[in-house]
Amino acid sequence: MLGSNPSIETLWLKNNLISGTLPPAWEGLGGSLLELDLSNDRLSGTIPTEFGMLTALTNELNLNGNRISGNLP
């Protein structure tokens, strides 16, 4: 499970045509994930409130090219 790997610092899954909604299981990456790029996929829905637990995410957050709505927690 992705959320149970606290050593991931960079996660780039852009241009992979991943579809569906963003899962709520991000809390396990909160202290280590610095960059998250999910751009140009087929994600939809709202931004999970668990994104607020990604406290180390300071370098990059790219959700461009998806159908995601809402505010960042």
C-alpha cells in the first residue's frame, strides 16, 4: 500500500492515464513526500482532506490536466 511507505520523497505518475478519484490514503507519506506529480492523467473528483497531512510537500504539487475540484486542505 502506498500510504504505508514513509520513505517516498518523490512520486511522479504523470501522463499514465490513471483514472478514478484520488484515494484518501496519504497520511503515511505526510512527513517525507516532497514532490507529487499526477498531471495529465484522468483523475476526477475532489481533493481528499488527507492531502492536508502531506506537511513535507513543499517542492511540487501538480494536478494539472485532470478533472479535480475543491480546495487544498
